[in-house]
Amino acid sequence: MSKLLSPNAGPASLPRRIMQQGRYETITMLRNGEQLILAIVLPLMALVGLVVTPLLDGLGGSRVDVATPGILALCAMSTAFTGQGIATGFDRRYGVLRFLSTTPLGRGGLIAGKILAVLVVLFLQVVVVGAIAGFLGWQPRPEAWLPGLGLLVLGAAAFTALGLLVAGTVRPEATLAITNLLWILLGALGGIVVPADRLPSLLQGIVHFLPSGALGQALRDAFLAGAVPFPAVLVLLLWTVLAGAAAIRWFKWN
């Protein structure tokens, strides 16, 4: 009899449990039609729309070069904030979170599995969006990929913390409304897709302090100029720490 079936075999290790949970969360996200529209279809539609219109002209690069970093940032927000927030909110409503938190996986393992799923889906988004953008003429600096991917991970951490904060403190129906509304507002007016210079003057001084504006600008600087702006990184770190601390403090598992 194999070790797996042996009566003396112990429980799976924590890393293995996290990997299994991450695999389950990833498959669930990819099988959800609404999630796929939010994660892939809408960002690609926004990419094409920005490439065929003159909205981003005069910003230091071709339309696709300026648009693509913002679309990658939008992907991070879609998956980490809206997608994960909605999924967590309804898991909480139906008692899934409460049940899983009492299993050997534990609360920490459950959260780690969700983060792993976000990173896997984000990687797939980068591949798909990068391929389409390349077909449209995107030619990023090779040296920009390392800081760019690092910024995407940091942005995903900030938005995951925000998504868990919303999902763990309000009713699932309210989570659905809040996350979708913020996705629209931050996507259109939060500096994530459209740079602050092209927004109304009232918003230009505000968006840099939002996680959307910080991530969008940081990715544009990384891919267009090969630079990583420290203020934007600091803003993302602050949002991650503050939203994460608030989620830990006020998250309700049932």
C-alpha cells in the first residue's frame, strides 16, 4: 500500500495544502464566466479602445506603449480587488470561509491560497494582454520586465488587501456593488488606465495617492522610461499595510 493510503500517513504539509487551495481557487476563478469577462475581455476591449483613439497621444510613446502598462494595472485590480473580493464575500455568506478556517488549512493557509490564485491568474493575464499588445505593436524595454512584474505583484497585494477588507466587513450584496462600482470609477478616473495628466484638474492632485493611480503611473514609468518611482511604490506599500491591518482587525469569517 502506498504511503498515501497508509493508516500511519500524516496530514499533508502546509505548503501542499496551500498549493491545493490555490489550485482550487484558480480553477474556480477561471471557470466563472463573469470573472473571465472582468479579468480578460474588458481589459482587452479597453486596450483596443485606447489604441484606436487619440486619448493617449503626446505622452512620450506610441498609443499602445502608453496604454499597455495601464491595462496590466487594470488586470491586477480586476483580479485582486473585484474578482477576489466578490468571491470571498459570497464564500463568507455561504459559510465556506468559516468551515475552511477550522480545517488543517487554517486561516493563514486559506488567505495564502487566495493570494496564490490571484498571482496565477495575474500571470495568465500578463501573457494574454502582452501577446495582444505585442500584436498591436507594443515593444517594451527588456529591462523593464523585472521591475514591472514586481510592481504588479505589489499592486496585487494592495488590491487583495482592499478586496478582503470589503468582503470581510460588509454583506455580500454590498461587496458586489462596492467592488464593481469602484472598478468602474478607479478604472475611468483613478489614474490606472488614463494618466493623471488627461484627467480633470480636480482629480490630478488626488489620483497619485490612490492605489490605482500609483500602480498605473509606476508601470508606465517602468515600461516607458525604465524607472521605478519611489513615491508610487511607497503609496502602494502604505495601502497594502493599512488595508491588510484593517482586514485582519475587522474581517468577519461568518
